[in-house]
Amino acid sequence: MSARRYTVVIANRSSGAMRHLTVTLRAVAIGLVSVMALPLLMGLGAKWSARTEIDQLRSANSLLQVENGSYRAATGELTSQIQSLENVINDLGARAALDPAQARAMQKLPTIVKARAAGGSASPANAAIAEIASAALSSPEDTFGVLRALLQGLESRLRYVRRDVERREALAASTPSIWPAQGWLTGTFGGRSDPFTGEPGYHQGLDISTEKGQPVFATADGVVDAAAYTGDYGNLIVLKHGFGLATRYGHLSAFAVKPGVAVKRGDVIGYVGSTGRSTGAHLHYEILANGRLIDPLQLLIQSANR
């Protein structure tokens, strides 16, 4: 059976022309269905496109969360390193501030003694820092990687500085810089008449006169190298202070330390006496730098009347 056909007449009022359009019911139905389905298809397409975009945004968000986590971890690490460096810098600043009088005494030490305490140059570390900074400006390196490398260079430089400060501290502690006994200066370093013969002689240290039994103090940190009766010195204590420095304390009445004992500046090591070649109770005090006698007065920073 043939399909029903419908004729649509289209008339032009101005010209009177008429046109006939014949369509089948099936074609009309298909047209209507197509018109009704088009919005649905467009909606489905938009939904699929939106879902794809959301999935992409979720993936990008996950990557950003991972990246942010890495940045937070790197930032925390750098913050910790910076805090550590600040603590080191503050500590070095506090330790580098020596007592002015003691610093002056150190400056009067022989050059060869100060040279022993001189640390190495920090130029290799400075060169490394300059190289890192140059690389940061000329290449697209990761910012945190560059900062971390720069901090490592600073840590290396601070190690040089810390070593220098530690050696300076050690030299300061080893510098004989206080009076070894309370009393009156009755003999100085250099030429003088021999108290026994009256002939010209050479005095190798200082004589500090005081009452017998008065305490004798270590003038710097060190180790007792000897504590025994030694010829003209009588009861003699020898302290080794490091950096080639040593001190001698002669004519003692008694010892307060034994060989091998470590002492600090100001510790009592013995007592004033008149043993050996002596005309009365006093302390004979000497300073040696690399085995050579030097004038103790140039290093003393306290009053002779302690």
C-alpha cells in the first residue's frame, strides 16, 4: 500500500504564482523527530565536553597539589637551613668579640705565633657562591635548587669562618695575659746587674716580690709540662700553652699541680718562695715564643697590684 502524500501549496500574493510541495507522512515525522532530537544531541555533546574538561581540571589540580606539596617541603627545608645559618652567624658573632685588652695582647705576640693561628682563606667558598649566582642568572634552573645550592655554598664559607674563629679563640686562651702573682715589680726583662755579683747580666723575665706562700696563677690556658726543682730556678713550673707559647714560674715554695694536668687562666698552680738562686721571696716569671724569650710586660693587661 502506497504511503499517504500531502501537498503543501505556497502562493505568492503579489505575482499570483503558486508552488506545490508534496511530502509524505514519514518525511514529516522524520523532520519533526530531527528537530526535537537536535537540542537533546546538543545537550549530550555539551555534557560530554564539560565532563572531559572537568576530568582535565581534576588531573591538573592533582598535579598542582603534588607540586605545591613539593614546594612546601622545599620551603620548609630552606627555612630550616636559613634558621640554622642564622644561629651559626649569631654564635660566631658572639664568639668573635674578644675582650679589647686581650685582643691587644694577642696583637703584640710575635708574627710567627700569630701565623700559626691564621686560618685558610675562604676564597674557594666565595668562588663557588659566585659561580652558583652566575648560573642562576644565565640558566632556567629550578629556583629552589639554586637557593639550596647557594645555601650550601654559604654553609661552606661559614665553616671556614668558624674554623678561623675557633683558632682565634684558642690563641686568645693560650696568650699569657694576666699577672702571675700579686706583688711589686722588682725586676724587668733585659739587661741588669747580677744581684749576687754586681756584674752586668741579662734578666730573662720579670721578678714580682711578695710574701712567701702567696698564690701563683696560670697566665693562660695550658698543660703542665714540668713541675720540679731545676737548678737556679729552684722549684719551677713550666706550662705549655699551644701555638709555640710557654711560661715559666720559678723560685716557688710549693707546687699545686703535677705534670700533665690541664689548667685554665687564673688557676692556682703554686706558691711564692725563695728556692734556688734567690735573694728573697719573689716569683720569677718568663714567657717563651717558639723557644725564644720575650718581654712579659708587653702582654700583661692587668695591674701589677692584683
